[in-house]
Amino acid sequence: MNKVVVSSENDRVLACSQPYYEDDYRVLNYKRPSQLSEDDTPTEAVINDVLTGIGLLKPPEIIVLLQPTSPVRTGKQIDEAITKLIETGADSLLSVTKDHTFIWQDNGLRQLRARPLNYPITARPRRQEVVQYAENGSIYVFTRKHWEQRHNRLGGRIELYEMPEECAIQIDTPFDLFLAEKILERNQYR
């Protein structure tokens, strides 16, 4: 049986996800301790707390982390990511979006204060020729064995699951929330 765990220190958040059971899955609410709900709390500490705190005799073979601050995803995308992890034999997988950004670093040095990180300054490519992948925070999938060895959501043999550009939105500001709401208003992400 698949288990969906909603973890929060906030009773109002937990009230939005009423525990229920169906044939294929079970939804559990898990109230996490307030010390694991700070702005600087590592996600891995929360994962560990949930896996040890929900009272399962044995953690699931595959663990999926869906962060609420990266909400633009579908059930089909989650299923595809899980399938890719299984079919490739990877230890962990993260969702990404294609990115064509020129990335710069400010070194703070007087002689060379700033420099590009992903292209040579003397041979600047066209933006569309810069192909890299940005972690979008939407879907992480990893095996129980990997978790038990590393206590990290990523590591070992890592696979990428590419998602469309609109799935790159991560809610960190009021403007991000506005954009996410507009994207989610479209039926394909409900």
C-alpha cells in the first residue's frame, strides 16, 4: 500500500489534508516538532523525522519528496519520475527544467571582480546554445537503501527528470506566489 504523509507543525495545514484511506494508498498527517519547522531546518532532518516518527515497521522501498513551495506538477509527472528511477536503477532522482541562463560570480577581487561561470568570456555563445539544467525543487525520488546509506535525498547514481519551463517556479516571494497561482489556474496542473 502506498502512503502519503503530510508533515507540518501547523494544525491548519494538517487540517487541509484530512487523513483517509483508499484501496491503493493511505494519507497520514504527521505533526512535526517545532524545532524542525524553522526557516533554516534542513529538509533531510524532516525526512528522517517523518520516516522514524510515523511508526512504520519498515520504511517504503521508494520515497518521494514533494515540496509545497514548488507546486507546479501533475500526478502523471510524479509517476513518470518514479518509473524513471525504477527503470534506470538509479539511487536518486530530481526534477529539473532546462535553463539557458548566463551565470556570473562576483569574486570581490579588485582585478577581476566578476566572471562568467558557464561560458568563456572571449567566446560568448548564443543564449539558446547554453543548455544546462536547473533543479526546480518539485520532485525528488530516492530509494530506501540510498536513504539508509547516506541520509540525503540525492546521491549515488542520480537521474534527472526534465519538466516544462513553467514547473520551475519556486515560491519564495509574493511575486512567485502570484506566478504559481496563474500557472496552476490552467487545467493541466490541477
